[in-house]
Amino acid sequence: MGYLCPKEGQKNILKSEIKQDNNIGVNIERKQNMLIELEEKIKTVQEQVQEKLTEQLDNDENKHEEDNNETSEDENNQ
């Protein structure tokens, strides 16, 4: 099983509590709103992480291309 961030853990707990509360007739509106907000935060963080990873991969790829070009130029100059 993969790593779950703390927010994912909170999300799972809220889902479980909502299900239990609903089964016993407790008002679940507050927890449902908390769950919606938490899911939005998780989505935002996931998007930010994806963006940073994409930037890093692009930077690494560009660096690798620059290194290859320098190596080719050095070999041509010898």
C-alpha cells in the first residue's frame, strides 16, 4: 500500500464518521462540508505537486540536453 498523506487520512476518517453518523441518524451536514473543503485542499495540493514535478522534469531534461550539447561540442573540438 502506498503512502497516504495526513489529509488523505483525515478524508478517510471523515468518510467513515459520516457513514456511521448517517446510520444512527446524526446530522452529517457539518462533516460533509468539512469533507468537501478537505477534498478541495487535497486537489489543490496534488495539482501544485504535479506542477512542480513537471517543472523539475523539464528543467532536468533541459539540463541533460545542454550537457549532451556541451559533450558533443567538446568531442568535435578535439
